[in-house]
Amino acid sequence: MNSGAAVQRDELPPIHAETLGTNGPTVVMLHGWGRSLEALRPLGELLAQDCKVVLIDLPGFGRSPLPQGASNDGGGWGTLEYSERVKAYLDHSGIRECILVGHSFGGRLSVQLASRYPGLAKGVVLIGSHGLKRTRPLTQEVRVRIIKALTSTAKAIDGVTGSRIFAHHLAPKFGSRDYKAAGDLRKTLVKTVNEDLSLQVPNISCPTLLLWGVDDQETPLDLARNFNRLIPDSTLHIFPHKGHEPFADVGSHLLAQYMLEFFTVRGLRAR
């Protein structure tokens, strides 16, 4: 880990991970928010026929414990802290280079890792990834700003009077599904959702594959096209009749086919 790492080694929480396969390039798979490595297991099992696949439960998800400082009692982790924790795990496991596969929140971490450690990432696969700011329609933008203003006002009143206006009234009404379910990781969710990685994205210098469902409502196609525009060596594939998790059910076979072909054509695995 470099000297500017955001997480010190003596503070690192354990990480649960599983390895599938033994031959071929190492593929590290990072799941989305609120999920675990199980979400990507079917896709990982298919890739493991030709690759060594490392499935990781990110801190606070699956069987990996909540990271110190990431909870609501602390300041909350951002994608930098999460990505540094993954990097420390890879270092400890002797993984010096790999193909990073990130879905949604895991895509944010893949962007951080690939941009900060170009020697680590031989290739990147982003599946319905977050990380770039979206241009909202005017009506939606006005609504968001009103909610933010109401939130700030409610929290200020709560801080002075000890009331629970935000928790009892605003959060239940306006909070997203992920926010309501985040529990101890609520501050971390808010922190990561508001991050803009547009300055890091162009620094990804390795071959990058973008896989998106045409019906993805959480990370719509405008994000995919912006990633494609900003990453110098990137290829975008859009799948009809697929949503935010295009790898679900039989979709894992379709994505595995595209990924293995990409690995071969770009020289990331032997022909």
C-alpha cells in the first residue's frame, strides 16, 4: 500500500473471500451495494472454467464485518477507503495483477483501484457501474434540491432541540430503498453516493469492458455512454431486456461469454 493509503494496516478488519478455479488470469469480483459475493457467484463459476476467480465480500456485507470508522458512529468510509482495503487484501494474498470486475458500487471501487494502481489492473469490467454524476431533468433537480434543503433544516432543528424530525418524517418519506436498509452503513452510503469519480475515470489505462442492461433504471445508459467516452480504451455492450443486474439468472452465461471473449481478444488470457 502506498504512503497515502487511507486505511492503516493495524486497523484493517478481516475480509471474507472465496477463490474459484486455479488456472488462467486472476479475476477479482466486487459486488454491488447491499449485496454479497453470492450475487456474482454464478458468473464467477462460469469464468472459473478459464480463470482464477476471487469473490470478495466487501466490508460490512456478506460475511465480512463492519469496518471501523464506516458506521454511523464514525465518519463513514468512502470509495477510497473501501478500495484501499481491497488493495491491502490483494497485497496480503499475493495478487499483484488482476482483472477487476465491479458491479454498481463495486464498479466505483474498480475505478478507484484501476486509476490509482495501473500496475494492478490488467483489465477492468464495469457492470451497471456507479461513479459519475448524472444530468437530471430540471424537475428532478429541483426536487432533489428541495429535499436537501429540508434535510439540512430538519437536522439543524434536531441538533438544537433534540427532536427527531429528520429520522421520523423526512427519511421514511424521501429516503431511497438502499438508504432505509443501510442501517449502520447509512453514513457510508450517503458519502459514496455523492462522490464524483469523473477525474479518476480517464486515468484508467487498461482495456475496459462496459456491460449494461438497456432497462437499467438505477444506472441508466447515459452513465454507460459517459464511461465509454471518458475511458480511453473501452468497449460498451448493451443487452436488451436486461436491467441493473444483467448477470441474473441465465444472464450470467451471456455475460461470461462476452467477458471471456474480451479477455482473449485483448490478450488478457491465453487463446
